[in-house]
Amino acid sequence: MIIAIWNVRGFNKRFKHKEFSRIVNKERITVIVVTKHRVAKQREPKIMKQLLPNWRWHDNYDHNNRGMIWLAWDPSKVDLVMLHVHPQFLHCTLKDLTNALVFEFTVVYGKHTIIDRQPLWQDLEGMDVKIQLSWSIMGDFNVILGEEDRIGGRQVQDVEVMDSNKLLDNTGLTIMNSVGRFFPWTNSHVHNRIDRALVNSVWMNIWPQVEVEVKDPQFSDHALLSVTIGPVQRQGAKPFRFLNHLCKHKKIMSIVQETSEKLVHNTSMARVWTKLKPTKEVMKSLNIHEFSIEENRIQDTRQQLQETQEKLIVIFNNPSLFAQEKVLKHELEKWIMVEESILKQKSRVLWLKLGDSNLTYFHANIKSRIAQNHITRLVSATGELLTTNLEIENEAIGFYVNLLGTCAEQFPEIDPRVMTSGKILHRNQQVQLITPVTREDVNGAL
């Protein structure tokens, strides 16, 4: 399924219609959203039937006199159920008929003033409480999130970004990773990042690899935003990561001591590296055998604790059961803190909301970081878009081979006649270059 949204900045000219149809067919778009079309309501059916025959569409003319939003889809590939129509957004459920993927989708065109956008933020925040499925919000919000989202123009004020950031804080929505142009809108003097895509934690847990591609603006001053939802590509082996909870293991000091006492004959830096390598392997093995299934250990410990406490209801004066209960409580605390430590470190989030351990929140942050660090697309030196792992790997290797060169089998001899034809150092100058640096020299230079 390919979803696209485009602020076309007026859609009454015929050349825009032709270019629009060409791009929809070329990109194989199955759901297209057009904002700020400035087309009268009575002209909409004729234009849509000409541009997208056999497609269906929704709009928000009944809630906004100027319309502002069209949402069209191909019914042979997508099933759409409209749930809510708003002056500044349309909210629906989308089902991909090819692979039965279902999620909720909101398309936004925000108004131009802070006060007029207030109902938008309030209603989106209210919807977040009710939505249980994966949820994506795309559109032109007409507001940035921070100073880095604008180049040129007036200085960014806190009051203009406060409401949009408050929405992200209160709902836990995440900015979908983007590729392509950083600034979707420009008037040649000011560059703004006001078109974007947001997703909830459920979406990040299912499709962390999905990105929004910011394409060229073509006939508009806004770039076309496109999202492709497809199968997840398999990733290569993960690098070793030292997890902090390993420091509390009873064997950790003996492992480090054993590897550090091994005698290695090499340079100082090489000795450190040679000792760290076997330490890494032992740490990795320890983590796999002791901590890799911490979630199962938590469930098992809870179950054992529950069974023990149920026995205590019947045999309430059994000392061995009380001792077993105490041990199980300590075990449960240990594994819960291990799990939380791992999630904190992997997600790099250093705070918790009050009342629970926010496992869903942490998992969403972890997958968001993975998505940001994973390269899913790369433009080659020839301008070709590479999407498969093999193509990206070959292009990266080829780039650095050309940059750094290859290992030469032999070097040509230095010609003394060439070397002596230019300026050369006298013997006194040569000796001065190899003179040891003293402490006085360093102090004098500083």
C-alpha cells in the first residue's frame, strides 16, 4: 500500500491535473490526499472522475466552506471506512486488501493561526485515548516543532511551537522517520518543515521500518509525502552492546579479572584490544544464557509467587513457604529491574511516567531508534534509488573503496634525481626534525 499526501496550492488549472494523474500512476499510489485545492464543491465530482476514474473519495466541505481536504482511494486495493470528519482533518480506517493490514489514518490540514489550530490539537488528543489500533497522522500542520524546522524568515517563538509539542508529550506520538528533502515547503526565501507524519506506539511496534519519503514538489511549493507499507527486510547481525545490568552479576568481576591477567606481548593499544575481544565474547554468552529471556523469567516468577501465596492461605503457618515467598519476591524485583534497565538503555529514555514501567512506551522508542539508524534507501552516485540491502551494501562498499583506494601489490621506486631536483633539507635541518620534544618546548608552545 502506498499512501501519499500533497498540498497542491490550488488545483483549478488543467496542467496540474495532467501532472497529478501522471505522478499518481507513476508512483503506483493507492491512497492520495489533496489539501488546499481551492476547488469549488460543485466542480469536485467532475475533476475526480477525470483524474481518478473508478476511485472513491471523501471531503470535508460540509465542515469547512472551502473544503481544503480531498481523500481518494482505489477500492480494488484498499477498503476505507470514514470515522470522523472535522474542519481540519479526516479520520478513517484503512485496510490493505492485498495483505489484510488494518490501521487508523488521519489526514490533516491545519489552519494558519495559533487560536484556530486549538480545536485540532484538542480533538487529536481526545482521539488518542480511544484508538487501540496502529495510527498514522499525515498532513500539512501549518506549524513547526522547533527552531531546526525553519531556515530564514522570522525567529521561532515558543508560543507557536508549544501546542504541537504538547500534543506529542501528552499522546506519546512519534515523528515518523523521513528520507529525501528535509524541508517540504519553501517560497525560495524561507524553508519550513510543516508537512510531516506522526505515528503512535502501536504503529512503531508493528512497522518500525516504515519511512515517509519527501519527494520533489513538482508544480506546487509543497513536496509530495509518500509512505510505503510493505514487508520488513531482514537485517544483518547486531553489534555487541554492553548492558549495564551485567555489572550486578556475581561472575562479572572474575570474568574481567581472568581476561585482564592474560599475558599478551604487543603494543599498549593492541594489548587492550586483544584482552577486550575475549571479554566481549564471554559477556555476550553470559547475557544470552542469563538475561535473554528476562520476560519469561518474570512471568515464571510471578506464577511461582502466586502459587506459593495460594498455598499460604491453606497452610498459613508453614515457615518454609514464608521463606520461599520471600525469595520469590526478591527474584521478581530483580528481574523487573533488569528488564527496565535493558529497556532504558536501549531506548535511551531516562525517565518513567508515574505508576508503571511503560514497556509499550520503551519498546516504541527502541524501535524508533532502530528505524532512524537503519538505512532503507540510498541514492547512488549515478542518481539511482537503491532499496534492497544488497544494493545498499554494495554502494557503500564501492564508495569507500573509491575514496580510500585499494591495497597496492607493489610501490614504484623513488627516483633520487626527481627528489633532488627541488628544494631539500640540509643535514642540520634533518637533525632538528628528529630532535626529541622536551617539556620546556611544550610549555613554550602553550
